[in-house]
Amino acid sequence: MAGGDEPPFLTATWRHLAFLNYEVDPALLTTRLPVGTELDTWHGHALVSLIGLRFLDLKVLGLAIPGHQAFDQINLRFYVRRFVGESDWRRGVVFIKEIVPKRLIAAIARMWYREPYARLPTRHTMGGGGPPGLGPFTARYDWKHRGRWQAISGHGAGQPAVFAPGSVEDFITERYWGYRADPTGGTTEFRTAHPPWRVWPLRDPRLEGDVAPLLGAELSRHLAGPPHSAFLADGSPVAVYPPHPLAADEPPGAAA
């Protein structure tokens, strides 16, 4: 069972999630698809998102980890879906790279979820004319790789708003399943839970630095130009449930 009545593996609060979304060649993603999933596109556009966020109030199996209650995470992900019977699809994500500054967090994620985590120095800026919701602000997340700082950033203003159904913000944020291809050829699925987020548009979105050594040359070429879209989400408390392998012959909906 994926979620159901079982307790979450971890709980936390995600805040100020900056999304820079880029259109890429679908062929770069189809080779990364976990078995049983298919590429999910927005009006025919295959998107990857480079995301920075604040990870707060972390608890693992209900226990707080001293010294690990506030840190940045940066990740690169793309969008998939899995058919689970009748007309029902689970909208999910596949992570290409995840960055945190804490060795223990990276180790836990690699051990339990086998996700592609890297431990790198990070920093963030959330301010300028005022914090989000109180005036113009800058949202910026930096990480340091091979001695050089790289960053995503953008500018916002005003109050966050509820996104429209069918919008790109809806497509990207309303994702409650994660998928990973196993080395044995199978697929692992896990569930997340959080309320819908409100969003601001991010103006002048930028990716700074040479990310090819970290993210790969082919994907990085697609990230060199302006993003397809960019926004900042206010975030919320979240719960992440334990991962579960999907059997190769599992019928649709068996993991529900």
C-alpha cells in the first residue's frame, strides 16, 4: 500500500518554493521513465523544473533531528503519470538531481528512497523591498559545486493568489506521487500530501552558472535560455510516506 493508513516517513514544512520551468526535448526524459509510467506533458510541452525551497521543521518517523530543522533544497525534476484503472491517473514526478547541505539528510534519502541526492553548500535570499506578501522581493537559491556558486533567482511582488485549474502552476504543483526506476528494472512509488499552494509570478527568472558538470551537458543546453514559465509558491506543511515497490505484474490500482 502507498500511503493509506500508514504513518508518514517524514513530515516538514516547505516554504517559498521557486520554480523555473524549462521545455526540453522529450527524448531526454523518456529514457529516464520508470517502468509503468509515461511522460506527462503540458499542452504537448515536455517540462523540467529547477526548484529551490526552504525545508523546515523536519521530523523523521515523528522525531526531530537536532541541527536539521532548517535548510535549503534545490532539485531538478520532470513530470510523469501512471494509469491506475478506469480513467484514473496518478500525476507524479521523477527527480533527476536533489541538492541539500546536510550529509545526514542526503544519506537518509539515498538509503530509504534511493533518490539522486548530492550534498553541497547552499544559501538563500528571500527579501529585498520586503518579505513575500508585503512588497517587492527577491527569491534566490544558491548552491556551490566544484568551488563555484550557481543560482536560480527571480523577483516578485504583492500577495500570492490561487492558481487557475488547468494552468501551468496547476500542472506542476498538483503532484502527489513520486516515482523512481530501480536498478533491478522495477519501479518504486511513494506518496506526498499537502494542501494546494498559492503562487506569485516570478519576473526576470534566471539560472546563473555552468550547471553542466552537475546536471549533464544535454539537459543543461535546454536550461541555457529563458524558462518556459516561472513562479514562487508559498508552501505548506507536507507529509512524505514510505516508498513501495511496484510488482512487475501488479494490476492497476493495486498499490492504492
